[in-house]
Amino acid sequence: MVDLPYVCPSDGGRRLPIMRVGIVILPDQRWSESQRRWRQAEAWGFDHAWTYDHLGWRDLVDGPWFDSVPTLTAAATVTSRIRLGTLVASPNFRHPVHFAREVTALDDISGGRVLLGLGSGGIGFDSAVLGGETLPPRQRVDRFAEFTELLDAILRTDRVDWRGDWYASVDARNNPGCVQTPRVPFVVAANGPRSMKLVARFGQGWVTTGLGGDDMAAWWRTVTDLSGQLDRTLEAAGRDPATLDRYLSLDSAPVFSLSSAAFFTDAVARAADLGFTDVITHWPRESSWYAGDEAVLREVATTVLPGLG
């Protein structure tokens, strides 16, 4: 861990590691309300801001919910620096040909600030609402591999012909291409060996949620194991680990990362010790998922973030 000469007043004088911090803003409010959060995330100095890419999510499916692409497009128009991303887009309801057009437009509107989080897609509302069958894990990864490869091809190359088991494209165009070259960065979600191979092949970043656990110690053990597994995957693929950013979604743990500034600071330090370059928290909500106090978020933003590099 590399330390900066900064002392966190909320953590008894502890020095903080170099770390980039992102925040998820769920698309569960009308833009007239939620735009304040995107503006504030940038003003506070967060490095990246994300939103979920679902047609509906868990028990929030019965409340307000908005699509990720127009949400991020709107966010791009009210910010100028912060990077913007999907956490994460999946093949559950997206086709690479059309999605490539959306991503290209979003990268253009944002001035090259897109981070494209990609995942295999889970079970639940997204996998059922279109009337299709819920795929078992192996088939979801098969589909994800094809989705990622075709999306990569279209974003890099104009006039793509492709036919696979899950997708096809005929003379798919990408003109004018992404602002970022050779394409927007892929941040690939992976907690298993096959998806980690996709990280090594296509990812500019890796994002993990860990593998659950009844307590924080158990969750951190899974994160440690996954980090080691990724190291071995990169080595087998001949990929230099220094070419890959590592993102940890802190709020997949049993305790919300913004429970207190001290708790958040400790999580950042532990993530840095494991080689993560980035951590991601969530904007506190009044109830249900990620329930918390915005006062803690403000404290973290104003007293912790300035010392993280």
C-alpha cells in the first residue's frame, strides 16, 4: 500500500492510501430530483459515478425506475469531469449492435468520459420480463462471452459481420466510433474463472462484488480469494496486471460502507492492501437497499476523499 501524507481527522490520524472512489446513483428518482446528486458527486470530487442497468431491480421494481442510457446522457450534460458508467450492462435485454450505437452516442455526448461496466446478467426481473427462459449460469456466461466479443468488435471496427449461437450482425457500422480510442474502457464484472478470462482478454478494468458471507470477515476472505484468482488468470493469459484497474463494490458486503466515515476509511485501506485501484459506494437511500444518512456521505466526501489522491 502506498501512503499519502494526509491525516484523516475522522479516523484518529490514520493515513489514507491512494485510491479512486466512485458512487452509484440508482435510477429511482425523476431527473428533476436526481440531477442534484450527479452534480454534487462531481463537486465533491468523486472520480466516477455509476447507475444500474436494469429494467427493474429487486423490490424496487414496483417503484420509480429509469433506464441507464438516458440517465447517464442527462448526467453527462450537467457534469464536465467525472467519469460515468453502467454497473453493469448485461445481455439480459441488450443486443451488441444496438448497444454499440448507444455507447458511441453516450461517449460522444460526455466528451469521452464513459466507463462501460459489463456483466453476464443475473436471474430475476430482467431475465423474466421479456418472457424468455431463465438461463443457468453456464449458458449465461456463454452468452456473455459472445456479447462482449461482438460489442468489442463493433466498437473497434466498422462494418462487422458476425454469426454466433446468441447474436448476429450484418454489416454493423460504428461510424464515427468512440471518442475514446480504440473504444470505451470495458470494466468487466467477474467472480468466476470463465468470466475472469474475459477480463484478461477484453477488460481495461475488473469489478467484483465478492461472494457474500455472513459477516465482514467472511466477505473480505472471498474478496481476497477472488483477487488471487484474478492474478493467476492474468498470469496464465500473459497479461500485465499493471494494465488492469481493479474495482471493488463495497456495498455487496453485509454492512453498508457509508455506515460511518471511519468504517468507510477502513474499507478503503483494506481494498488498497489487496491491490484494488478503485472502490465504489452507493448514494444513501432513505430506506430499503443502501439505507443510510447523507450526512455520512457528506463527511466522507469532505474529509476523506481529499486525501485519497
